[in-house]
Amino acid sequence: MPSVLPNPLIPGFNPDPSCVRVDDAYYLVTSSFEYLPGLPIYRSEDFSTWQHIGNVLDRVAQSGIADSVSGMGAWAPTIRYRDGTFYVIVAMGMSARGCVVFAADDPAGPWSDGVDIPAVDGIDPDLAWDEDGNAYVTYSAYRMRGDQPGRHDGIEQVRVDLATGQALEEPRSLWSGTGLQFPEAPHLYRRGEYWYLLIAEGGTERGHAASIARGPSIEGPFTSGPANPILRATGTSRPVQNTGHADLIEGPDGTDLIVALGVRPLGTGLSFSPLGRETFATTVEWVDGWPLVAPVDLAGRAEDFTEAFALGDPTDLADPGWLAVGRLPADVAAIEDGTLVLTGIGAGLDAARPIFIGRRQRHIDSETAILVRPCDGAGGLGLRYDERFHLTATARRGAEGHLVVTATAALPGIRQSTSHTVVGDDVELRLTTRRPHRLMPNDGAGGDLITLEATGADGATIVLAEWDGRFWSAETAASFTGRVVGPFAESGSVRFLDFAYRGNDAVAPAPSTRPIRETTHR
């Protein structure tokens, strides 16, 4: 394990992490909400370098979230391993499936169709086994069904048959925290003579925290720890806020670690988090039988991160990092004549199910570029938080063979657009995000700076628009997800040839003066 953990550990929209160690490898899963494929699985052997190896939800019928609204879908999974089988248990927010446990021999997939557990009326389920091999589901009793949806009854637990999903007893109440709001995200661990119950409380915003209790049995009774909450950034100036929803794991060198969600807010008041909730890690020491958790530090990776895709290559489109809303990317996109084709439905990113595929924005300083051939349609490059909060650069055929490119910023009840003409049949659209530069005492009070540009066949680059990114951040959009960036179609057929992304986590990088790649037109 490196002397300093890279943080964020899994960048971009990757909240609610859960991690398991099997032999010398680690497997980590995060929430995906309305996006498919869902519940990404990451693998590492050193707890520093992580590879996205697959997704639990890779079939629409299996997921049960085809009709989920934004912010619902697959919530807060837990990954565990027992007797040669990997399990992921998850609550499907506002889905008829409710709590579901999936199983696989290989965490890269394929995963089973899942077994529903009807007795669990809540969210954030945990899976643990007692000394006799009995399976227990412990969960946050936030009621999703029945005559009082939204009622919160604390942390509950039920013993279940994983093969059938049937409850073997009535649910019981457990320790529900120190009195802060929204006790959730329970995880159970056996350590020495005690069972430990780790939960989140305080809400997933600035009050977020993790607290712990212990007891003699998996069923309790549980006694609150003497130093709760054991993880919290509230009221501090730490660069990582909202820390909570944690899972304990043994690190490569035998020391204990915690993975937790957090945000990287910008601005002089640490007010706006453009990337949403990400996965972070920190160290744990045990003192008198209780965990002492170090604050979560920000430790960005020094090197540039780059990736490029030939969108007309089916292999590139099969990369597990591509996302679509409520359906799979392959159900939205077609590949024809070496290009990716999206066919619009008369609506852009305003649609609940847009013709859009994208990838998580993983760096505050980033550049995304795509080569677009509008053909008879209108489409281009979009940044989505949800159908109300998004940005687009839309290209369409104009007069005299030129292309008209329109940059649009969308907020609830507000829309701003500006258009420019570029030369050629193809246009490279580029979205750049940069953290604020604090040249004056009040400079950088907002979010990042978002710039949309277009480069035509003559090589001339036009700045389409620049916006303050605070309006497309977790605090303003109030979304559980994060920024997803990629190609979309509004109407007609639009072809896409290439996609490239570059990001850097340096604290204060110099503004870029070059494109991600040399513009090509074919």
C-alpha cells in the first residue's frame, strides 16, 4: 500500500462505496441510480490502482430500473464474499423489486438475475453471516412502500434465506445512531469478541458522518462508541466534505482502512461540488477496542489521465464505463460505416430518457472532445446532471453547407443559448472545466469554469460559451449522481467518430492551450 492513499480513490460519480478483500485482490462497488449498466465493480491489488472490470446490472430486465426517475434506481450496494461466491445486495429505489441480492462466481460478471427480499422495506442493505452460517440483512428502515412512504424507523435487521429471499423471522430494531438525522448505510463486522455496527448519519450533505457501536452478537444489543461520530468533516475547512457512508476493510499491509463517500467542493466557502459524491479512503487505528479514523485528505494523482475511443469500434463501445439513462448504451446507439449513430426523438437532454451515452467526469480540471457529423440531424456533446440541469453543444446543417453550433445552458425554468457558424461537414466539440483561480479575495467564490468550444474544418476554434459551474454541482442540482459527459442526438441521425478525455488532479494546473488531440476530419 502506498504511504499516501490517492484521494479520491475512485473519482467522479461513485458514491456509497462498499469493498471486499478476496485473497490478494480488492473489489469495490458503488451506486449508479438511474444509469445502466449499473453498480460498477472496480478491482485493485494494491488499493491504489483500480480497474473498472464490469457492472452488476448489465441487463435491463435484470435491473428493474427501466422506469426509474432521476435519483432513483440502484442505491447503496454492499459487496461481500462467502464460500466461493460474490454477493451484491442493493435497494432498487422506487422499483417493484425493492431489496435484491445478486450473485456471481466472477465479480467481472455475469451476475445472476437476483433474488428479491420482500421483507426488507428500506434502503442501504448490508449482508453478513453469523458463526453458524445464518445470513442477516441489516438496513436503514426508510420506508419505500406501504401507506407511509418516507417514514424513517432507524436501523433494522432480519435473518433471511438467500436462496429464496424469504425472511426467517420478523425484522428487529437495532442501534440507530447518536440521534443525528437519517441513520443509514449499516455494515456489520466481527472483530475479536465483538460484533461492530458501523452506520452513517447526519444526511448525505454537509452534516454527513459515520458512527459505530458494538455488541456480543450479530443481533446486538449494541453499545455506542465513546467518540462518535468517528468520521465527520462538518464545520471544518477540509478539502473533502460530506464524509460518511463508510465500509471497513483490511489494507494490503494488514492495517485497517475505511472507504467512504465525500465531495470536493470549490469556492472560498467550499460551497459547490461539481463532480458529486466520490469514493475516498482513509486509515483506521484501534484504541481500547474502538476505531480511531483519520480525517480524509485530498491527495490527487499527479499524472494526467487520458482515454480515447473510436466510437465506430464495437469493442470501444463495450467498455464498461459507458452509461445511458434507464437503458444500455447498445440500446441507444448503432454502429454504421465505422461511426456511432444516434437518432434523435425530438428532444435533447431535457428528455427523461435522452438519446445520450456518456462517461463520468472524473477530474475538476478536464477536457472532453468529440468529432461530430450532423448528417440530417441535430446533436453533439452534452453534460448531464439530470433532465433539468445540463449543458449542450448542438451541431446541425445550416445554409451554404456550413454547420450551425448552438451552446445551451439549461436550469429549471431558465434556458440560455448562443449560436455560431463553422466550416465543414464535421466539427470537433470540446468541453473544458477548470477550477477557479483566486486572483482576488472574492475570486473563485463560485464553482469551476465550464467552456464550450467548436473547431471547424479550417482549424479555427470558436468559444461558444463560458459558464460558472456552480449551477451544475451536487449542491445546486441536488442530485445523488454527478456529471456525465458524452454524445447525444436531439433529432434526425447524427454520426460520431471519435471521443477523447483528459483530466488532471493537480491542485493548481495551468490553463490548457492545446486541444486534447489534433482535429481530424473524414
